[in-house]
Amino acid sequence: GSQGVCLTLQAGSSWIFHIKKHIPFRKKALVLFIRYRYNFIVTDKIISVYFVRIRNQFCIGGLCVMSKITVIGAGSVGSTIANDLMIQGTASEIVLIDVNKQKAFGEAMDIYQGAPFCSPTIVRSGDYDAAAGSDIVIITSGLPRKAGQSRLELAQANINILKDITPQITAAAPDAIYIIVSNPVDVLTYVFHKISGVPESHIIGSGTILDTSRLQSTLAKRFCISPKNVHAHVYGEHGDSSFVPWSLVHIANNHIDSYKAHSPDHDRIKWNQDYEEIEQFVKTSGAQVIKNKGATFYAVAMSVCHLCKCVQSTAGTALTVSTMMHGEYGVSDVCLSTLALVDNQGVRGKILNQLTDGEIDKLRASAEKLKDVIRQVEI
């Protein structure tokens, strides 16, 4: 219905305009109204809107970012994600939902009580109807992986949990972009595609973004350079059949095998095409953390928060997220990680890099391993 709207836009330190009207309020409609009435280009994420009963807003440098993020699962991963979202100022409202309502309430209270040190953010717990209007829903619910247990061994138990969650959350937040984090993430992303009715572009599995971060950070140490200058990614399953397409790995615009010769640090760099050693480190890092501290949650939370920022942006970001395959590299009807562009519309599409024949074979083998699991579970 019509509500009083006071709209203010600011670029730098100069106020552009200030209007006060009674107009039917819908965020996207308002963006179009501004664009065509005032010839001022904005997005629905970078606007300052004040209206009756407004919930999803906070200001950064004179601009307001409106974003509501719901996290399902208030365990170590879900609560750490919620905490990081507030610290980083990624959301204006964060909702925690868990079958253990007391746990969700306590986590939300604990996080929110640090709000004076961060960007203004509402953090609360609730039932599924509290997720209404969410821009992003992050699903972390499920049994945790135990020491010595593969992600795929978790499959059926966590599929059952996802099947219970899905109809409730999609009814409350049908237009949200969904990020699947629970393991085995590729299988659960596939199941969510099949049972949710959510548009394919709005379903993103966290995939191998954490594996890729582990790869980039260890290569950065090896080559004495910032991780931001390491362009390397992990493809395939988030698990044992993942692999690194080394033909695509570059460091500061040099292929990894030629960088040492061109670097001023060549005397410090120890590299002898140690592909297998690096891949094994990446594959076993999660198990090593679990063995030593019982669970992994800090790095995965940071990777998911980064993914949320990419989803909020209009610029496409290349990420190794788990998406449904439709014949790319000869792989179909399975979710796994290749490079894809992610923006505020969800998955914009895949980046079809040229892989070697051997790398394509590894991707297909990873897909077959996932399909073997899918064939054995009840969806």
C-alpha cells in the first residue's frame, strides 16, 4: 500500500536531491522511479530509504544498504557466520533460525550485544516466518563431520534435515538467494535444486571457495607473495575428488612454473612442480583442523561472508561455487564447482576456461563420484 517515503541520495559529500512523496513502495519500483524520473542511476542495494516500519537499513558514508540475511542453523558454523556478517557490516538485519530455539536466541543475543562496536545491525532469532523478506538465506543445518569421516558419509542424514527445512524456508522467503553450506555441500545443493522450486540462478553451493582459499594462501607462502596475486582455483567436489587445474594457475601474470625465474625472490622460492603435495595439503586441511580442535568454522564463515558480499554486488565475481551442470565439460545433472560469475542476481553463468584433457577427465571423475552418492540416497 501507499506509505510516506522520504528518499535521500548522496554521492560523496554532495546531496543529489531530497523528495517526499506518497508512492506505492516496492524497492525495485522505487529504483526505477528514481532512474527514469530523475535520470539518476542507482541500484536497489545502494539507496537511502526511510519509511514507516522500515527494518532492513543501515548507513555507510551517507548511503544506506538494505539487506536482510537469514542463517539457518545456530551451531558453530552458523553462529560464526552471523557474527562475521555483523562485524563486517554486510547485513542490516540478521535472523538466526534453529531447531534448538533457545540456542538460536542465546547466539543472537550474544552477537547483538556487540553491536555498538560495529555497523548498526539487528540480530535476532525466530521461526521460519521471521525470514520473510530475506535477500539471502544461508543454510548451515546438519550433523557436523567427525574426525575420520568423509563429507559424503554425512549424505542421507543431512539430506533428511534439508528436506524438512526446505518447504518451510522457501514459503517464507521465496525470492531470496540461497547459499548452501551444509555438507556434503554438492549433494545437498543438488537436492535443493530438485525439491525447492527456487530458480536455478538463486541456488549457490559454497562449493570449493574454502578449498580455493586454502590453495591460494599456501601458494602465497610458497612464492613469497600476497594471496591476492595468486590466481588458482580448486574444481570438482568439495572433498576427496577435488583437483587443481594447474594449467590455469598464474602468479602475478606468470604461469606458476615460470614465476620463480621472473621473481626478485627467486632465491627464496622453493618450487619443483610440487602439484601433488599442494593438492594433498588442500584436501586434508579440513580433517587436520577437525583432528586438532574438533570442528572447522572460522575460515568457512569468512568464505561464506565473502560470498554474501559478492551476491550483494552488481559486479560479477568469479568464484568456485557449486552449481548445476548442463553439459559443460561433458558433465550434466550434478552440482560441483567450476568458476562461475556471481552477482546480485545470483549465479550469472559459468566461466568456461579451457582445461587440458587430463583436467577434464578429473572433473568428470569427480562428477561420477558425486553421482554414485546421489544414486544411493533417497531424495
